[in-house]
Amino acid sequence: MLTPDDVDFAAEEKPFKSSQWQQTNRKYRYKNMKAVLADEQRRLASLDVSPEKVTYFSVDAPPSLRPRRWWCDITGLEGKYKSTRSGLRFYNAEVYDIIKDLAPGVDQRYLELRNANVVLR
């Protein structure tokens, strides 16, 4: 018959455990992009960096080779179509039915959100 002393697994030495390991109660926090960029600026200010060296702040990208994507002014989905009467972009025929029934000033308010409105003075 087994006694509790025979089944004491805590007393056995485990080869996979490191004797130098210490548990810490510190919670790791991830830095947001603003903090990462601030750290990078401080690091670059302390170094003597030549202007030709590529950093987060010196990278200039060429224009995209892909065509520009348009978004529906009502739903926010990709808007493949544009209303000729109001200039609003829309996703499908269901959204176009909503755009057709908009009052004259409301369509300008939607266009104002993407800075495409016409201001008459």
C-alpha cells in the first residue's frame, strides 16, 4: 500500500526546472506607437546619425501602384459607384435608394465629412 510520503512529487527533483529562475510579479506593458517613436527620437538624438541612414523618420514612400479605393459615404463600405446628382459614393442599389431620397442640404453635409462639399457664397 502506498503512503503519502511515497507519492510526494514536490520532493522529487525535476530536471526541466532551472534552479536560477525566480518568479516576478511584474506585469509587462506594451508600448504604443507614440511611445516607440519618442524613444526612437531620443535614441537618434544621442547618436551621430548621417542623413543617408534610414530611420523611422526618414523613410519616404513612393506613390502606391494600386488604384485609389473609394468608400461609401453612408455605410463606410467600399463604394464602387457615385451618384451623378449629389456626388455621394454608395455601396449598392439599396444605399442608392436612400441617397435618392435625401433632402438637398443633407447630401452636402455627407460630402462635408470627406471635404468634398461645394460652398456657394
